[in-house]
Amino acid sequence: MPDARSACSEIERFTTGESRESITTNRGLQLILQTLVSNIGEALNQMSRSDPDTAKTIPDLRRIVGMRNQIVHGYDSVDYVIVWKVATEDIPALATILDDLLKDAPPVQSFE
């Protein structure tokens, strides 16, 4: 879950000051956002296996994981307008949910 939350922060950082048109013309932004959205989907997919009860509290989890699968496996092609919408509309709400879950989660043990 911390990985997903970190990716949410990165998405916010890379979309601040950009417009929807940016993703249609900026290949770097396309690659960054598709990678971060994919990383969120993978992290939440793994969490759904290791902690299914917590996973049930995340709205649209299946849709998030499905988008990750579409990006990674290249079903047809990636629609960057949809990626932009997810990044700017859905990810901020997900970040809030993850913040609440992480606040209530036990501390992660470090192996350093």
C-alpha cells in the first residue's frame, strides 16, 4: 500500500501545471503516467491477495487493476485521455483512501 500511495504522490507532482492536452502531445508524460498508474494497479493487486479484507474497502479496485492489465499487456492501445482522467480525477480520491488506511495500519517493519 505504501508503494501505491507513493505513486499517487508522483502522479500529482507530474500532472500539476499540465493540461489534458499535455498527455496527447507529451510522450514523456504519457510514459510516466502509464507507468505510475500501472504500478498502483500492481501494488493494489498484490494487496488484494495478501489482505483481501482491506482490499474490499477500496472502491473500484477491480477497475484499477484492470487498467494496469490493459497498460501492461497492451490490449489494443492505451487511451491517454482515459489515463489523464484517471490520473487527475480518480487518483486524488484513491490517495485519500490510502492515507486513511495507512494511518490505521500497523507500522511496517524495516529489515535494515
